[in-house]
Amino acid sequence: MNYGLHEVLELQEVAAFKTTCLTKSKTMKALVSDPLLKDIMQQDIDVSTRQLQEYASILSNVKQ
């Protein structure tokens, strides 16, 4: 599919931000002792991972 350059750049920015958030969640999860909070963080990690895979799929199909 053909995307505008601004759309590709915006998706790359979102992916970079999401990667930072994912890294922070994975790091901070190790410090959390509350099981409910750990579950919430794990859900965030799972969703973020799935979203990043979708972003990567979209970006790999971008026509230059």
C-alpha cells in the first residue's frame, strides 16, 4: 500500500515511543511486588508487543 512520507514517519515515531514504554514496563515489572499490578503490567507488555509486531508488518510493506 502507498503511504505518504508523513504517515510513515508518524508510525515510526509511535513505534519508537511504544518501544520505550515496553522497555520501561518490562524493567519496572521486576521491581513490583503487588500481584495485581504485575498482572496489569504483563497485560500492557503483551498488548505493546502485539502492537509493535503490527507496526513492523505495516512498515515492512511500505512501498518506497
